[in-house]
Amino acid sequence: MPIRKGFAERLYPILSDVVNEFKTPFHIYDEAGIVSNGGRLKRAFHFFPGFKEYFAVKACPNPAILKIMLNLGFGFDCSSIPELMMCRSVGAKGEQIMFTSNNTSVEEFEAAAVDGGCILNLDDITLIEKVPVFPELICFRYNPGSERTGNSIIGNPDEAKYGVRDDQIIEAYRLAIAKGATRFGMHTMICSNELGFDYVAETVKMILKVVARVSAELDITFEFVNIGGGIGIPYIPGQDPFNITALAGASKEIFQLFEEESSYMPKLFMECGRFITGPSGVLVTSVINRMSKYREYVGVDACMSSLMRPAIYDAYHHVSVLGGEERETEIVDVVGSLCENNDKFAVQRKLPKTKEGDIVIIQDTGAHGHAMGFNYNGRLRPKELLLRADGVVELIRRAETMEDYFRTFVFAKKELSFKEE
């Protein structure tokens, strides 16, 4: 099965030339595919006044990608100071940014408040007293506890480290009002890589029910509800894609019922990351070894430091071999060079027979791929490329170098002595 059809048609005919020029491994993203996915989301929710997508920066944190999001009219979901800085560097400001961090430091709150601030989304009731300058607009992340289930990626709500408990939510807004808040939003996110639209529609119903409760108790209205991200993509061939149109239709009915009962309608916000960029990225790597042990192994020049989802989540990523469609097949593990046995992109996978130098494409890496990279074993993170809509391939992040790796060992001497005089 090829990568997403349009992406394959644009990439495959030029991929050998791209590899010759840039060398493997690299992640490459498809601008046309990203714009198309963003457009689908906007069209699906066009009848929601003020609808806004806040792209989850953690999915693909690269300024070139964020500029595409800004051109689509999207805002940004951030959870760290570097993410804030990156979003501001491409021109985002104020309420174009939503800051949702966990276990937040005072330093992070201070960073969130500078340069025009952002929408502050608090993750715990105890953080209210730690916000240095309390904003006019405040949001809380809601955790429903045992009322809902999550999954292995994000955890079940009753054991997840995210969000304000149900029995605390009214008090959280009461305390925020006492701090001077006059504008309100509510956020939740309890799923990850979810393919069933009905589950997300149930989340819409859940958060509006909580909003109605808080509104009635405190006599306030909410400007928006943010149902987070968590919308999945079909990594496995044959899986049905998420029905975004069905979610929009179900959400419209739920919002209309809320308006009838509450006499107002908040705006709808989302924080999709994977849905927007996930299918529009691949990891391109080359075969460097063929190894025969108790299994047959295809060794490539990327490793789990370039894509760790298969190792930590047992996640499936489809694998293709450029030009391998007519070859005989074999059962192999596709592996990297890390000193970890779970450094495998595919396990006992049926693939075309490969030889050294073949180009291997690991699909659907446009979200939580490069972003989750690391340096264990001294492995360096790969470069990132962008296949622009005009057909130009652009380097948008260089590969890490040895100099980068050793740079943190260059510092002014500092020590604290405990020697006895």
C-alpha cells in the first residue's frame, strides 16, 4: 500500500533525487497534504461561528510547519516555553496561542504572560495561586475521572495526571473570579489517536454539560469550549479514517440543544495535531545491512531516536520499499542501530525483498515523529524536509551534528566545595 495517494504521486517520482541530494535519513512533509487536511477541518466546522483550530505544536514543532498553520488561520496549542517562543517567532500572539501545560512552573507562567500573553489554560486548581498576574480570560482543563475511559497513550482519566477534578471544577472558577477573571473557557482532552467520531461527540456533550452546571452555579457564561485533539489517523491499511464530517454534524446538534437550554452558545475550539500533519509526513531511510539471525533483519540508517512510536506504544507504521512493488516478498524485522532490542520499525512484516542501498519509506510520521526524538546511544536526530506545493523540496531543519551533541559539555567551570578546612 502506498503512502497517502496524493503525497505518493508527488514524492515517489522525485525521491531518488531527493535522497541523492540530502542523504538519508530524513523526515519529509507534504505542504499540499497539510493544507488539504486543514481545509477539510475548516469546511467540516464552517457553521460554528468563531470556530478555531489550535494546532498542537508538540506534534510537529518546526517554524516552517507553523507558518503553514498560521496561513490556514489556525492558532497554536503550546505546553512549554520553547513552544511559546517558536509560535511567537512566526507571528502568533495573544489569543492565537493557548498555553496548556502540566505541572507548570512559575517561570512558565511568566513566559506565557509576556509579548501580549495568551489564553491560559490551567491544569490544576492549586495553580491558581501561582499565576503571577492573573488574566482576564481564564480556562481550566477538565478531567471527568471514572465517568470516561481513555487509552494507553493518554491514560484513563481517573489515573491521568491531567486536569481539574469534577468535584473541584466549580470552585476553580469561583477562585478565578475572585482573582479578577471576567471571561471564561473550558478545555478537556481525554483521548488520543481516536478513530471513532461518536467517542469525541460524547466528549462534546460531556463538556457542555459541565459548562451548563458551572454557568448556573456561578452565573457566568463561557466564551468557548475546547475539546482538545486526540483525533486519530488510520495507520494500519484497511482502517476506516476518522469521520470528521460526522463529528461536525453531531456537534452541531449538541451545541444547538445547549443553546436552547442555556440561551447562549460558546465557540468551539479544537487542538488537532496528528489529524493535520500525521498522514503528510514520512521517514525516509536506507538499507545498510541484511542480517540473518533467528529471524531475517533489514538494518536501516535510522533508528528509534528518529521515530520512537513503534518502540514505546507498539504502534504500527506502514513500511514501503521504493521500487519494490514487483519483487518477491519475505518476512523481516526492520531495525535500527540502537542498543535496544525494541529498536524496530516493523516486526515480522511482509515486505519486498531488499538489498543494501534500497530506500525504505516509513509512513505517517508527520506527527509525533521527529518531535519525540532523543539522543540515547549518542544517536543524532535526522534532518527535516518540506515538499512545497510548488514542487520544491526545502531543508527546514538540518540534521544534528557531533558539535551539537557535545555542545552542552562546553560551559564555565562551576563547583560547590564541601571540603573541611
